[in-house]
Amino acid sequence: MARTGIYKLKNPHKYLGNDSSVRYKSMWERNIMNWCDNSNTIIRWSYEQIIIPYKSPITRKMHRYYPDFYVEHSTKKGIQKLVLEVKPHSQVLDPARKKRVKLHEVKTYVVNEAKWQAAIRYCKRKDLEFKIITEKNHPYLKRYNKK
């Protein structure tokens, strides 16, 4: 799933940011862009426009986290403002639960956890909701679930 490219907007008025170079880093990101661009319930959206500082538990230094999407979604209850991260389901599971654990998996997981905790705090301050989207919990990604 490491295909990259430029997403061509069909509804550029909905996109917050430079609409001439919306780049995706995976087919899952492209599919979420397609959903945001074409869904009648998505009012506005952007890709990697939010910057959240976080401290890496590996380097113990401050870094910048760019969540994948900001989305304003119209629901029956009103406008839902979301910060979304797109990840394979395998990367949101704690590798300590596995029988065989690889060091790079543990490092990736603890750094992601630090990013996500920073995102949760950021969203709470800004009255936003943080969600992690995987192939198991989003309809536009379910069809790419290999299992």
C-alpha cells in the first residue's frame, strides 16, 4: 500500500489548502481523499495541514506530527470536526501482545502512541475529535482489508 501520487480534486471549494498539489502517500489516503472530496456530508477538509508538537519517547526530543486529515463532517447532530489518522490496523495494535516482537515495531508503536496522545490533547483544547482510521473501521478502506 505504498503507492503515491497527486489527487485531482473534483470539488476544490471544499479543500482547505493549496488545491493544486494534494499528494497522497498510500492508496488508503487516496481513498479517504476521494471520500472527503465526493461525500455530500463532508463540508471542508484538508490533508496534513495541522501541526502538533510531541515528545518522542525514543529520542526524548520534540518533533512535529502532521495528522493525515482535518474534516468537517455534517451529521444529524450538527458539524463534527475531526482530525483523522489513516493507519493499517496492524500498526494500531500493541506489538507486546504478539509472541514474537520486532524492535522496529515496538519503536513505531511507542512513537505513534506519543503522537496520538498529543493529538488527543490538542483536539480537546480545540474542540475537535481525534480518530484513527483503519481498513477495519472505515467503509472506504474495508474493501482493501486483506483478511
